[in-house]
Amino acid sequence: LLKDRKFAYLNFDDDNLAKINNTDEIVKAIFQVYPDSSFILFDEIQNLPRWEMFVNKLHRRGHNLVITGSNANLLSKELASVLTGRHQPFEILPFSFKEYLQAKDYKIDKKNMKLPQIQGEILNHLRMYIKNGGFPEIVVQGIDPKSYLETLFDSILFKDVVKRYGLRLSQKIYDLAMYLIANFCCEFSFTKIKNILGFRSTNTVQNYLRYLEEAYLFFPLTRFSYKVKEQIKAPRKIYLIDNGLVLAKSFKLSKNMGRLMENLVFIELLRKGYKVSQDLFYYRTKNGREIDFVLKRGHKLHRLIQVCFDIEKPDTRKRELKAFLEASDELGCEDMLLLSWDHEKEEKIEGKKIKFIPLWKWLVV
């Protein structure tokens, strides 16, 4: 955004800055160091108390501002009400698979995509991406993913959650985070977590999960129902911001391939603009069969998505297709997409059309 422009830069990761009461002192110091700047870039601004008021004051004075921060409050309704339409938010997630390939300087020629060699190379990249994730330092600089992501995760947890919210029982939120990582892509309920981890109340569990969500570590996904009350009461599923965090905190990657793929698809759907529990859900049929993702467009359900590593196994295939057919009948949705590792075709089953697309192709095309 600021390439080839004169801009001032200030990082609020410094505790001393957060303690300043008179923000005019900050402005004075900025223009002592950057007298000719036409833009001001504030990094990690959520660390400054009442930062919304400070930003609004500078904006009213005619300054052009770019603000960044690793907390969902930057996209909050409170900020929108303070700036009243005079800002444009950008949500930046770790690298997509397309961006990963670009960073690795690997270009896909669509004319050659059907060649076995090309597909093999893409699948090799996809396997590394699924395992290590898309944080830029790992992809671009080749930093050891496990040690880097373990440090990053702990830093976010204790700086952006424990410190920010003044939590006294830091071990409890750490235990919660470890539980969620171990059970990513699985259903959970606040009562079950309370009982397993020994929280005093489900209210505390809900608050702690909200803190983890605001810090962009986890996303709870609501089960779809036409009845709001059922949506609220039903268990949710939990997803992580990046697959690499599973590597950092878990040792069972080989058994988790299907779940890693599902988590990847979830984050990609966020990149495509779907909003959690607004137009993105999961679903369970009346017989308890699960559909990984239900997509809405306006008031209408427009696609059902299943994610499966190996659809060639007869039992797996039977399970996934039964779930599709039941959900299609119950929800009145005919658009069904199954994403697998390397299977592509289109089938008509019981009068319904189901598309099978390899995950890599869905990610890059």
C-alpha cells in the first residue's frame, strides 16, 4: 500500500508507547522523525488504550492512516461506528496455496495441468503446504516450521490473549487451546469442555474461546438449522487459522490428513469471502451423517461440500455419498462438491449430480 510513498511508521508492540497518556506526544515525536510523511502507518495499534479515539482524532485532522493489528477488534462494529464509513478494512490471512506456489516461484501452466509430471509436482507442493501451513516466514525464508510456529503460537496466546485480557489463570486458556488443537475439525460443546478441563462455568469457556477467536487462532463453526434455537443449542466445530499450528503442537499428522485437508478448505472458504455462521455452516442429517460445509448465498443454500482424503475406499465412498444424498433431500440443495486428494469425475447417483474435484485443482483454478 505504501510502496514509493513517504510514510511514518510506529509499532505499538513497545510497552512504553502503550503507557503514554497524552497521545499528542506521539504525534509530535512522529513528525520530528518523519517531517515529510504524507501517510502514517501504525502497527499493532490494538495495544494502545482507546486507540479508536486516537485514530479518529488524527483522521479528522486530515492525516492519511494505515493501521494494522492482530486482533479481530480492528474489524469490529465499534471501529465502524467511530469512523462512520471513512475506512476500508482488509483481512489478511496466511498464504493461500496459490500464494504459496507464487512464493516458491512455481508457475502452473494451465495447458500442461493434465500432465502426470505436473500434477505430481503440484501434489508434492500441496503436501508440504498442508503440513507446514502458509505463514510467510516459513514459506519465504525457509525457517524451521515446528520451532517457529510453536514460539509464534505461545507468543500470540500469552501476549494477545492472556496479557490483553488480564487473565490470571493463564494455564487454563493454554489447556483450552491445546484441547482445541487436538480436536480440530471436530465437534465440541461448552459443557463438555468445562467438564473435561475443569472450568468453573460454561460462561468462562465461552469467554476464553472468544478471546482465542479474536486473536485469530481459532474459529468455531455453527451447525446449520432453519431454527435459530437449534443452531444455538447444537455443538460447534472448531478450526485453526493455519495447518502449521497442528504440526507445532501435535505429533499425529499422518493420521490427520483428512482433517488437515478439511481445515485447509475452511480457511480457503474464508478467503473466498464466506462469513462463519452467516453463510458458512456445517450440517448433520436426521440420521447423524455429517456434511463438512454448507454454503449460503443470500437466503438460499447453494452448495454442499465434503472433504475426504481417499474416496476410493468402498466404505468411505458409501458413507460420504449417503451423507450427500440425505442432506440434499433435507435441505433442498442440488449442488454437491466432493474434494479429495486426487480424484476427478462427475457422477449421477439416485438422480442427483455429484462433482468430484481434486483439492489442488479447487485451490489453484
